[in-house]
Amino acid sequence: MSDPRPIIAANWKMNKTPEEGYQFVRQLAVKAKELTGIRFIVCPSATGLHYIQEAAKDTAIELGGQNMHSAEAGAFTGEISALMLLACGCDWVIVGHSERRHIFHESDADIQAKIPVALEKGLSVILCIGERLEERQSGATESVIRQQLQDDLSGMESYPVERLIIAYEPVWAIGTGVVATPEQAGEAHAQVREILHGLFPALPSNEAKILYGGSVKSSNADELMKTPGIDGFLIGGASLDIDEYVKIAEISQLAIKERP
């Protein structure tokens, strides 16, 4: 049986110095002792991981990298490997974030190459998927996320996919202040769950973990967390402020108990 607690994951992107991240995690560690109904994952920039792991040591906070290369080592200037992330105390790595796809032009083939390496080395994976505004408007959401999942997870049948989390992040709602309605998010999560079960029949659909990401904040966390099929959040901008991040976690801990 998978862990039933909501996952509140923070993606800091290119924000916070190592010292700022260290102080944030020290404060979060105190709050996490009270919020035992929440699973915290914090993903700082790579430069801060080694330092920040000391603040997370012996706490309930899990650390993740924001990206990784599929190679173990080599002439890849500026990249970071799975082994480097593990050495910095990471449990997780984000793969396929929309900014990696659309700003840095990572293909589904690039993403697919990373996932088995991460799992083989011992990292768990948060795989991000989601449609653009024009794809949503044309009614192509389901076909887009199906294609992403099929391509990104191709050949993964023998891998421990129970260590894989999907983050549904509609690209049109990331950093825009626009958020999918609970109905839109719930529908997309149901589609993701169905597609995953088709790809991995041995993985019970109710045990697949699917996070929502896209302008999540304390003002909309309650109605989103009460939506069936949403297992937590991958939070960008709102995760940079410790008070806002903790407030989202507090709201989520209560909301999950009130879910229909």
C-alpha cells in the first residue's frame, strides 16, 4: 500500500542561494514535526543541495534535484548526474518540467533516457507532463498527455514504476496566475490515471501518485486538494515563501480529510 499522505513538493527553480535554502529548510523542519499528515519534498537549485541536506538531515523532509543528465559522467558541461544528486542527499529528481521542454527544447526522447537511469541509481522520479493553451483550447489535452506518457515511459515495464510520480502541469497555468478549475484538474488527473494503468497494468490505478502543478497557492489549495484524484502539489512561486508554503500544507492536511 502506497503512502496515503498528500505530497507537497517545492520546485524553487533558479531561486534561493544555498544559505537562503538552508534557512528555509531549517524553518520547515520545525513545521514538519506538526504536519505529520503531509509528505514534504523540496527541490532546490543544484548549487544548494549539498549544504541544504544538512538542514534536512534527520527530518521528514525529502530532497530532490530539478533536473539530471542521462549519462553517469562525461563531457557535458553544466550538467549534473544521478550519482551527483544522490551524493548531495537527493531522494528525488524532477524530469520533463515544461520549462525544460519548451525553453531548453528537451524532447520526449531526452526525457525517456533519464527516467530509467534515475530509477536504476536509486532516485525516485517526478515526471512532469501537460498541455499548452492552444492544445487545451483545441480539445487536445487527453491526446497530448497520452503521447507524453507513452513516449516518456516507453520500455519501462520492468522498472519500479511505483517510485514514479506524475505531475500534471498545464503549461498555460504555470507562473501565469491562472489555475485550472478543480473540474479541469480532476478530469486531467483521471485521464492520466487511466493511461498509466494501461501502460502498467500491474500498478493499481488507485496507487499511482499524481500531483497538480500550475499556480497553486493557499487561496486555491483547499478546493484543489478536495478534488478526487489529486494526490498533492508541485509548487513553484508559492513555495519560495515559507509562510505561504506551510499554509498550503496546513490547508492540504485538513482538506484531504474532507474529500468526498
